Amino acid sequence: MTTGEHTIDITLKVWRQAGPHDKGRFETIPVPNVETHMSFLEMLDVVNEKLTLEGKDPIAFDNDCREGICGTCGCVVNGIPHGPEKAMTLCQLHMRKFSHGDVIAVEPWRARAFKVVKDLIVDRSPLDKIIQAGGYVSVNTGSAPDANAVPVPMDVAEKAMDAAACIGCGACVAGCPNASAMLFVSAKISQLGLLPQGQPEAHRRALAMVAAMDDSAFGNCSNHRVCEAVCPKEISIVNIARLNREFFKAGFASEAV
């Protein structure tokens, strides 16, 4: 079959699983005439339209903003969370990054903490539980304070903003051989702990969030740096070093009380 200048033929090997307690399998789906300007999710939309018209069950996958902001989308494409492009979420990945005749394996995040809901959708609520444990600052509500009321050095503010770029997609967990959530947790610890407003609760926050991470069956960091490599927002593992320091300081402080 001859493709057009801007179309390619691909073959998907997609993970299909009816529910968390069902046995999953890969399903092979030929996808001809894929427009290369499509995003990966738009390609899945087209595939699902075809499956629906054929009376088959469409592929279940998460998505929301499709602008690389919400962190909702995400699956493993050819063994790489969010696919082969660096600093990019799945919704930003375009089909022009693939070639005619490619066989593309698509599967959900693989982690003990992330139970498969259906097909490519996993339950990422354990990340929410970590945030609920301490990923916030307790302050009295009221009118907005003056922007210059609490001086923050520029370099500190930039580090906090870099950490705040984390969208909680879970790619770091999916990429880590130990399914660790340390990069995610460390980003939240840094985002809050670097700023004056977050420092009064720093010790309690570090202990509570790490405890929640452990309770959710995430693994520990093994310094493979895969998390950093697959993070769509390029969160640095420097934050993990900061998390370790905050955790040790919090442990000493609690023993001294």
C-alpha cells in the first residue's frame, strides 16, 4: 500500500485489560494512513472511532487538557514513559516522530502502587494521598499579602518554581526500576520547603509525605536517574538529595523533642 506524503502506516501492540483483577494481554491493531500531524492521543482517538464502528471495545486511556499541563495522560510507548521525545508529555508527542511501518508497543504505567483500572488507565490516587499527607502550607486565609512583604532571594525562588513545574503524571514512577516516587515527593518538598511560607512545617511535611509514600508501596530511590530522564518537566534529582536532607533533619528534630 502506498502512503501519502504526510501519512504513515503503523501497527499498534496495545495492552488490553478489562479490570484490575483481570489478566491483560497485548492486542495487535493495524493502523493505516495515520496523519503525521496528529498527536499520539489524536491517533488513539481515530483508532477508537474505528473500533467503535466495528462493534469492538475502544482503548481506554486517560487525557484531559492535551496541552502538557494537567499530567493526566501518560503511558509507556516502546518502553519509555510518554514516548521517545525528551521533556514532552504523551499528548504533545506527534506521529511525525514515527516512521512508516513502525510497530509501536503501548502499555500502562507499571508499578505496584498504580493498579490498572482498564487498558492504559491506572489508579494514580496514591500520589494524591502523598499530597494529602503534607503537600500544602497551613496559613490563615485573608486578603493577599503584599508581594514584597516576605523577601525571597531570586535563586531560591527559581529553584522552588522549577520544582513546582511537576505535574504529577507518574512518569518518574513508571520509569524507575524500583517504581519509586522519590522524584515526585522531592519536587513537592522542594517547592514548599524552599520558601519561607513552607519552612515552619518542613519537618512534619517531610516525615508525613515519606511515610505516605512508603504506605502506598512505592519503591526507594536507586540512583538510576531514569526518573529525571523521562520527566516531561525535567525535574532534577537534586531535589531528591534535598528530600533526603530534610527527612534526616526531621528525624533528628523529632527525636530531640
